[in-house]
Amino acid sequence: MSQIEDAMDDDAAVDDIVPVPYSSEEIERIAEALVFASAEPVSEAFLAERLPRGEDIQAVMQRLAGIYASRGVNLVKVADRWAFRTAADLSFVIRKDDSDVKKLSRAALEVLAIIAYHQPVTRAEIEDIRGVQTSRGTLDVLMEAGWVRFRGRRRSPGRPVTLGTTGDFLDHFGLEELRDLPGLEELKGAGLLSGRIPSGFSVPVPGGEDELSDEEDPITQLDLEELGLLPPTGDSDG
């Protein structure tokens, strides 16, 4: 009986132990390891599940980002997720095979720019802005690259599909959010706009990337089948 009582006393002693809180440095190391070990950008919700409850995740990541700011690898925020990326000024030393480089046609670049700045936008609206028809192949290239996606369906006659950019688009072009897209003065400074700009011309401010607007309905299973993204789900009783 004495052994059992001793064991019970030991269990009670363990239960009474109050866990020692993590230091800020330890919390940063855990967050650093979680992001480093992930093949994809990590959400703050994911980090919150694995760090001590009540921790200010955004503050932790901002401190880590500051530590890495002057390093060859930076901790950057892409949409609402965090990832390690090569410092922008060192990208020239990262050599890639030509086969890995996605070279977009002028038409694809124009369509991508229109979608980025005008989203949510329909194919008809893209064609109206460009003044020419947009081939399905051009959109397929942008979707295969992972930069463009179907957002929803416009609440208008015909319920046309709306298009928008993705988190991979932000990641590839080093943007934290859509509002980081270059504005009019930046585009002029980069030589992407000629000196003869029509009066009243302005670069639109893109809307939110993920949230549907009041004029959009979400994409359904039936919509995906209609768009050819999923096979029909007919009855299969045999």
C-alpha cells in the first residue's frame, strides 16, 4: 500500500507543477521553426494553435521579421500568411533553368494586370478594357501558373464568372496585399506608362482579394462542373 500511496503522491505532485512560461526568445524560435518547416506560407491561425494561448502572434512575427530584415533570407507576409523568401536585392544570385521561368505573352501580361487592378472582373469586362477578345488559352496560362482564379458569379444577367488573383500571385511578385500594387507615379517612374497619359487617367485601387463583393455569389459545385473544372456528378446507382 505504501508504494501505491507514494505513486499517488507523486502524481499529485506532478499535477501541482505550474508550467514555466516560455520566454519571448523561445516563442520566436518555435514560430521560426514552424515557418521554416512548412513548404507553404503559414497562416497566423496555424501558429496560434501551436504557440502558447493568448500570445500576440502578429507581434511575434513582426519581431522575427525585423531580425531577418537585413539577412539574405527575409521573413515576409503574403496576404495573411508568413514565409521565408530570398532577400529581394539578392534575387539575381539565385540561378534557375530557363525551363523554370514562366514567360508570359504580352496579351497574358495585359490580362493579368487588368485582373489584378480591376478584380473582381469578368471576361467581358476584360475584353472591353483591352478592346480585343481574350482567348481561353490566355486565361488557362494564368490559371496554370496559379496566379488567377475564379472568384464567384456576378449578380447580373447571365451570371458571368468573376476573376481575381491568388495568394501565389502576391507571393511571386513580392506583395503583401493587393494595395501594394504600384500606383500611377510608380508605374510612370518604371517607364511602364508613356508620357502621354490621357487627362483624368487613374490607376484603380484593387478590391479585397478573398472576400466576395456585394455583387458576387460564391462558386458552387454545379458552377465548377459547368466551367469544366469538375466532372459531372450524375447518379451512379449501379
